[in-house]
Amino acid sequence: MKVCMMKGIIFRLAPLTATILMLFTGCQKESFEKDQFYRMYGRGTGDVGSFIGQLMDQKVYFGHQSVGYNILDGVEQWQNETGIVLSKSFTRDFSSGAETSIVHFRVGENGEPHAKIDDFVALVSQIPEEEKSIAFFKFCFADFNEDTDVDELFAYFSEKMLYLKDKHTNIKFVITTIPAMAVQKGWRALAKKILGRAPYGYSQNISISEFNQKVLSEFKGILPVFDLAGIEVTRPDGTMETFRHKGKDYPCMPDYYASDYGHLNDFGARTVSYNLLAFLAEELK
């Protein structure tokens, strides 16, 4: 009798258990074909060769940390497919990259966003005045956390970028939004919520989202903005990945773009790099 009652209870609880697991683990598609990716810029993969071709005779300066390497790995994917190769050099000595299309370099240290801004400002002074070029750097997700003073940091960033725009009229400066993070899911995330703690990635993404909203609104019509985060948080079908915290939804990176909580896997790198190539080609018209 007790066994039968227990079986009945388990049977009745099964749908509830499944629902709880679905809510906290998600039920998104886990993978997509390589050409099924979100396009914020450009019209399709058939144009990638022309995007790369437009950059071959240009000079692009790109400051970054680890996610930047992921993006450049994605550019390599497109080069391999098209057979059109961009010359690249990794250096902080801009005089040594005279014959290359993309000069990329490590900027500052992760966790020190103000120092990254200052480092970029100092390095830009090396770019020859007679050279027409594009220059930008990206922050890292590791530069933001729950203690970030978003208003103060944005004010400092905005001041310095507008200073560069006015001082170096031969350079087209580009702004990028901050890369998003994937968030912790599953039973560990559920346990933290029960204990009143935010799962990993929540506080970082909230600060990142607040900063990005300022970038998108304040720089509109002033400097071109590459919406890196907007690409990372959008699934290939055009819907947005989000998490809910304290009654509000925030964007985050879906797992199938991520190799860990913050870096891009091959599919994510392919998606972001396509959009970056399309964006830069458009800015060079």
C-alpha cells in the first residue's frame, strides 16, 4: 500500500519537477549550422570576400584582450573560406606594422577599465598623422562587476573618446559595446537563488548592460558604434537570450556562442567576426 502511494506521489510530481528543471536549465536549441547565425550587419555570407577585400588596403588598429583573440580567430575562419587573407600584426609599436591591414595589440589590464582607456589614448598618438585609419578598443567582461560605478566610468570613457575624435581628425574612431557573458544555470544557480545570492554572471551582465545602454544612446550620431554585445546576446533565430533578476530581464550570451562564461567558441567567433567585417566595410564606404 505504501509503495503504491509513493508511486502515485512521484507520478503526480513528475510534471512539476520537469517544469522546474526546464525553468532553471533552459530548453534552447543547443547548436546551429555554421551559416545559421545572427546578422546585425551585412546581408549574407556571399559578401564576406568583398568585406575582407575592402579592408586589405586600409589600416585598422584594434586594442583588446582575450575575447579579441576569439574574434580574430573568427576572421581566420572567413579567410580560410574565401581564400582572401588580411595581413595582420600583433604589436604595440605602430611603426612596425606599416604594411599590415590590421594592427592589433593588448590594451591595459583586465579589471582596470580606466587604465585601458588611458593606455589606448597614449597609443593612438603613435598613429601617423598623414594616415587615414580606423581605431578602436574593446573593454572586457572582466572589467565590470557589481561594484562598477557605471556612470563615472562612462563619463570618463566618453570624455576621452570625444577628446580623441577632436584631436586626431585623420582617424575614424569606433566605439564597441562591452561583450556580454553567459550566466550560471542548473541546480547551482537554483541553489544560489534559494539562498538569496545571484548566480554567476548576473551582476556582471547587469553592469555591462547599463554601460552599453549609455553607449548606444549617447554616441548615436557622434561616433560609429559596433554593437558587439547586441550580437552576442541574440540567438541565430533573432530572439534575445535573457535572465530574470529581481523582476527585471537582462540580456546575456547564450551557451552555444560561449566556450566558458565569457569567451567565444568557434561558432560565436564566426558570428561576431562576420558582423565586425561587415560593419568595418560599411564604415569604409
